[in-house]
Amino acid sequence: MAWFHHILARYDTTIWIRVIGTILTTFAGFMLRPFLAFYLYDKMDGNLLVAAMVTSLQPLTSIVSGYFAGSLSDRYGRKPLMIAALLIEAISMAGYIWAESIFTFAALTVLNGVGASLFWPAASAQITDVVPEEKRSEVFALLHTALNLGAAAGPLIGVAIYKINPAIAFGLCSCTLFVYSLLIFLKIPETLPDHIRAQAKQSAKTAQGPRLKLSEHPALFWMTLAAIPVSLLYSQVEIILPQHLRTQYTDFLNVFATLMTINGVLVVCCQIAIAKFAERFPAHRVILVAYLFLACVGFGYGWAPGFLILVLAEILFTIGEMLYGPQIQKAISVMAPEEYRGRYFAIFGANWGITGTIGPSVGAVAFRGIGGAFWFSILGLLLFIGGLFQYRFVKKATLAEHAESGQSLSQ
């Protein structure tokens, strides 16, 4: 049991509560998440474009409220924002059980977007608060592993539940979000540094506090822009890929769920090891390789002649995301000034909101117009180009940050 105690002692209690909560919520969430688009599709009488537009309201709301969420977490703390976010999401998920009209679905989706936008900037800044730089990519990888513990079993269980009664999945998801909020309330202390909190309170009396102008942080802007092809691929995997598979397989729901399960199992088994291996190399090189893998996935999804090639594409997708996620989050955490941590993660996270907003509708139009094969090929090309730009931006930003750190230490 010595090894078990060694693992427990390696990370702060805050990290382990986050791991437990992430497993709880994603297990329930992944029973629902892959099939929410189908659920809306059925409720909207088979109108794919309307279903995509309703789905896009959540990330659109996240864009609008995300920056304010980052600012609030920098001023009032990480803990209250995270608890409020989870409670809002729990209410919205419970509401889906009784929703019938398009307006009710739209309102609940907006509410869910508010919750999501409050949670992630504060949660990512919390990791930066408590974890030293040399361990951050490892901790982000651990949380990604926890995320995929739920993803490994959730989709296949979700297929069965979806066929019986989708309301069960919504109820489970709501309950687990509420339990996670209780864990944070009872077990996690506030991590916002005291001097930053005091500075924010003093600034609030005289002004609005330190403002972040994107013109003064160009690296953050360009890295966010270069991340858009990655999040665009994710948005198409959730919304358009199932429709593409429907044109090729009679049992497309099980094919889709199997691919997601493969992804989850591989992440659970390999994420920590791959993250540690990737630490041997500069972040910009690891991120470039990740983009190239994801570019291959776009072409693989589009033109796979059979199930085995689809599985190979999913394996490449999994390796790509295991390389990309921890390294890009670490790069942002290293770049972010202490007083702007929440806002840095909120602004970078806007790439998910942008593609989540326009991605479903653009994907639906492209799918109807040119077909899934050509649309996923275009995504592959965008990922290749985006990877070249991200390589340059991350390299420049991280080298500049480390040069500044070296100068401050020498002084």
C-alpha cells in the first residue's frame, strides 16, 4: 500500500477532489452528451439545422459570459464561481426532462452555457494557483484522464438509456453536478492568492480593477485563434460525425458509441504516461505533432472505407488530444500573469465557444452541400495550417516567458 500513499501524497487534496468530481460528472454527462443532438433532432421533428442552432446557443452564451467569469474569479475567488456554475448546470440539466418547446430548450441551453462559462476559467486558474509549473502538465493530464474515465463507459451505457428513456440520463447528470458542487463547498479551500484578492478589493473601491487589453497580450490572441481548428473538429465529432456515420452504417449509434469508448479507454490507460513522455520535448514541438495527428483524423473520418480505418482514425484522434490538451493548458498557465489567470483561461477558452456556436450550423450546411467526406477533409487541411501557426506562437510565447523569468531571478 506504500505506492498508494505515495500517489495520494503527490498531489494536493484540491486536485483529488477535482478528480473525483470530474469522474462523477463526466460519467453521467457522457451517457447524455453524444446523444443530446439526436434528442434535439427528434424533438425538432428531424430538422438538423434547427437542432444545430439550438445546440450552438450554449457556446454562444459561454463566449459572452466567459470573459466576465474569468474576471469574477480573479476578483472574488475560484470556489464561489465553481459552486455557482455547477448548481446552474444541474438546474438546466434537470429542466431538459420536462422541456417540450423550442423556446424552453433554447432557454435551458443558454442557462447551461452560463454555468459552463463560470466553471472552467475558475477551475483552470485554481490548478495554476496550487500546482507548481513543473507539475502542471501532469495534473492537467490527470484531470483529462478523470474526464475520460466517464467517457470510457458512459456512451455505451448511454445508448441503452437513450433507447429506454432519455430523461434518466438528464436526471443522473443533474444529480452528479449537485454532488460535485457539495464536494467543492465542503472539501476545497479558496486558492486565489490573498494579495491578489486584497488588490482586487482595493481596486474595486476606486475603479474596476486591473483591465486586460488584448492589444497588450498579442500572444494570447493569436494562440486562441490558432486553436480554433482543434475545437472545430471536436464540434463536428459531436454533431456532424454521427450524421455522416448514419449514411454508411445501419447501426450507426453503436458505431459512434464504440468509437467514443475506444477514445475514453485509451485516455484512461495512456494519458499520464504520454504526458510524462511529452515533457521531455519542447511544448511547441509536441503541440505541432498533435495538430498533425488531428489533421490525419479529419481525412480518416471523411474517407474511411470500413470500421477498422475508423478505429485507426479514433486512435490517432486520442493520441493527438492527449498530446495537445495538457501542453496547451500548461503554456497558457505559464504565460498568464498572476492577476490575470482566470481571464487568460477564459479568453483562450473562447475558441471552444466560437466553434461551438458556429460549428454545428456551418457543419450542417456543409454536410448537406458537399457531404461528410469533403467537409472532414477541409477540417484536416485547416488543422495542418493551424498547427504550423500554433507551433510558431507557442514557441515564441514560452521562450519569451522563460527569458523574462530568468531576468527576474538574476535581479
